[in-house]
Amino acid sequence: METQRLDVRGMRKPAKHPHIFQLFDSLAVGESFVLINDHDPQHLRDEFETDHFGEYDWQYLRRGPEWQIQITRRASTPMPQLLCDTHELTSEPGAADASGAVWKLQMSRRHLDSNIVHLPSRSRIDPHTGPDLDVLVHVLHGNGQLISEVETLELRPGALLWLPRLSRREIVAGEPGLTYLTVHPRRPGLTIQTVPARREREPSTMLDQAGS
């Protein structure tokens, strides 16, 4: 069967990538198409690497002024991949001074959201009602407390917490700060803002329902 050719040079820019991914999704394993463009589409390749890791092959047939790239489907789904080393992430220089989400899932076609959140020494997420979804929290580094409506839970490395949907909570970081991983169904992204310090001028950080 003759390899399909997709010339996107005359397409409106917002339509190009959706059209390309729609054609890729229609391929059976082993099938391919030739993309024709007026430049080297590096951003497109980055998207393939993020959303179709291990699932595609990218081969240049011609490099400018008319770029031709053969894109082949190697597998029926994206491949499992190692995302990061959380030990290295929490021990990097400057990690103790970071605030908010220091890592998150990037795949656009994911069903889950996941963040690694860092709170500096003695900062807090103020009391709030959690989002309308369940959240799993795994403490990676440091220590602190999770204060619920009726009790206080001590947080330390290795602690695994279940936060039921809409539950009330507050998180307070200890002296060494607190770093934790959250996993939950996908929802709108994280919003971070700084609020005035409270309680004897301790630094305070508000993470808007950051899986907390």
C-alpha cells in the first residue's frame, strides 16, 4: 500500500497539529505517513515524545527547503517510561527554597494528574475544603502535619495518606520543609499564590487545592 502524504504547508497553524495527530491515531502498527512542511517541526516532535513515547518512529527523508518526515506507528499505545528520580529531585541545589509544584505530569492525553509539591520550612497550606475528588499523597522528604476537622496527622517520609473528596484540611511544613507527591483524577491545573505571613510572621504559602 502506498504511504500516505500529508502536506500541512497551506494549513492554518492551529489546525496543523490536531490534523497530524488525527492521522497518526488512524494508523495501524507498522503503517506510516510522510509529513511535508516548510520547516523542521521540532515542537511537533516534542509533542510526539510527550504523548506518544516509544509509540512512533521519526525519520527525515528530506531536510529543507521542503521538509519531508516519515512518521511510523511502532506500537498500539505509548510505552511505559521512567519519569524522574524523586530522590534526586528533592536533593537538587535550591530545592529547599522552592515553593509549590516542582514537578508534574506533562502528557496531554493522561487520565491522572500528579504533582510533586514542596513547602519551604514552616510554611503552610491554609485550612480549606479539598476538591471534589479523592487524592493520594505520599510524603517524600521533610516532615510536617496534616490538620483535619478532628485530628492532626504527623507527616514523615514514607507516609501514605488518603484524602477523601471535599474533606477539610490544613498542611503545615516542619523545620526541614515538606515535599510530597499527589495523585488524583485529572482536573484543572495548579494555581499558586503567596499570602501574607501569619502566626508570628512565619512564611505562608497558599496552594489552591494542590492535591492537599
